[in-house]
Amino acid sequence: MAIISNCTASIIKDAALALKQGHLVAFPTETVYGLGADATNEKAVARIYEVKKRPTDHPLIVHISSIEHLDKWVRVIPEYAIKLARDFWPGPMTLVLPRTNFAKDFITGGQDNVALRIPSHPVALELLKEFEKQGGLGVAAPSANRFGKLSPTTSAAVEMELGKFLSNADQILDGGASKVGVESTIINCTSALPVILRPGAVTIEMIQEILDIELDLDSAPSKEIKAPGMLASHYSPNTKVYLSGAPSPGDGYIALSDLPTPAGAIRLASPKDNEEYAQMLYESLRSADSKGLKNVFVVPPHNQGVGVAINDRLVKAAK
Ligand code: TXA
Ligand code: MG
């Protein structure tokens, strides 16, 4: 499976055509790389599940290029969700809203709602626009990794995760390393108040400020687990992850740059702040795997801003 870099307009047009013909296209987004399929094509969507080895009751996020296309997928939009969409799209946020008939059970896992996102990565946006120009309605895309594994933040990581399961007509588009590094914030917008189902770079603080409300922080990430993908153990490298204790010589070590490396440990990342931490997180855990390390000790960041999302993923990686 060849990785296609330097995504020109004509390459993106070809990729959109491949999607229309029912093939899979992995593409960069600002959060992580996604494995895309035409969201209205049941056979193509079935291949996503096959390639990822993902249980079929886990619903998928539908990606669109503009708010104008929302009403194809969504029946009703609460006022607060319109505000969120206007402020944070295109960007690292997914909204769960009541579905229309275009969102079939094979996308929503049989739920009466559908998850939607407008990503901001220029290659993703161009691909979605081109796909819509060719008559497409939306692109279903989970993170482009095998089920339960780390999300890829580079095209090389996609190739490593899925290359051998893709066919020659499928494509992997390269758009550089993902800037955010952790998956989008998922917000359930099907009741009177928003509920955060998965924390991400659109933070609780940002949502509260825009909507001028106090969110129940106990519900962020939600205790009312509506997304079946929120399993306790997820985002796992093969190397064992420890969030406390001290590394022995030869163990991996990840911490903010102001913390020194314990004697003999192998430093895998030294991010200067939480944003950089999120950006480097999955690649540094991947590097623990590729170096064949048995253990990696991670010092979690402060639970603030995108730190909430990092801690959420770290706790799952450590299980
Ligand atoms: O940043 C992201 O969101 C990336 C990029 C590619 O857009 N996508 C991503 O998709 O992380 P995935 O499938 O790996 O994770 C999406 C999560 C899953 O846990 C799924 O269960 C949940 O979103 N989800 C999807 N549709 C839902 C729905 N209708 N209601 C509740 N949760 C939903
Ligand atoms: Mg995923």
C-alpha cells in the first residue's frame, strides 16, 4: 500500500473518486489520521470494520466539509450545538445529534443519533469538498488503527497499523504529523445540556466559556457511557505503560521537559507544555513499541486544558 504524499488537487480528486467507488482512503486530520469510507455505502463501511477488526456495534463519526451539509444528517440542532459548531468547526470537535434517514444503522450502531465532525486539516477539508462535489454526502472515518491500539498521527503509522489489510485500490494520503495528536472532543448534544463523552483539544473550559454555562465536571468524560468505544482499555501500545513508580535502567520514560530523566531510563519525549505533550503522545508510545521496550513510565501532565484528554488516554493505555 503506497503512501501518497504531496497531495495536489488532482491527487485529492482521485482520492475522492476512490471513496465514491467504495474504496477506503486513509487521510490526515489535525487530531489523528482517519480511515475513510463513503458513509452511505454499506459495503465500504463494512470494510472499515474488517480492516480495523473493530466490533460492528461501535458507531462511526461522519466527516463533512461545512455546516451547510449538517441538515442532511441531522434532524434537530439545539441552540447550544449551533454555537459550538460556529465556534469550533472546522476543528477537533465531534457533535452527537439526532439522525436523519441518511445516517443508517451501519453508521450509528443502531442508535437514533449520529456523530459529525468538520476537521480543519487542509487535506481533509479538500478531500471532503471534492467528495461532496462528486455527489458524496459524508465520509465515515474512525482513527486509522487496529481496534484497541494507538491512533496514528503520521501516514507511516497508518501504514504500519493497516497497510497489510488494505487493498491496492485503497489509498493512504500523507499530510504531515497531526498537530493536535489526540482524538476530537465528542459532545453529546441530544439533551437539554451538552455532555462531554470524550475529552479532547476543545476543552471543558472552552466549552463553558462559549456557552456561558457550568458543566457538571463529573460528567466529563461522561459516566453515562453512551459511546461503546469508550472501553476501559483502549489506546494501548504493546509496551506496558506505568503512570507511577520509577523506571529501571532500560525502561522508557515520558515526562514534561522540566523533569530530568531518571538514571538509565530511555527518554522518549520531553514536551514543553500540554499541547506539545498531546502532539507527541502517541508517537512516543509507538517508539517504545518499535524499540521493543518492556516498560514505559509516563509522568501524567496537570489535569487542565488538553491535559484532561491526555490523562484520559493514558489511564486507558495503562490498563
Ligand atoms: O479525532 C477524531 O475524532 C478521529 C478523526 C479521524 O476524526 N476519529 C475518531 O474516530 O477518533 P473513532 O471511531 O476512532 O472514535 C470515535 C468514537 C468511538 O468511541 C465511537 O464509539 C464514538 O466516537 N461515537 C461515534 N458515533 C457515536 C454516536 N452516534 N454516539 C456516541 N458515540 C459515538
Ligand atoms: Mg479510535
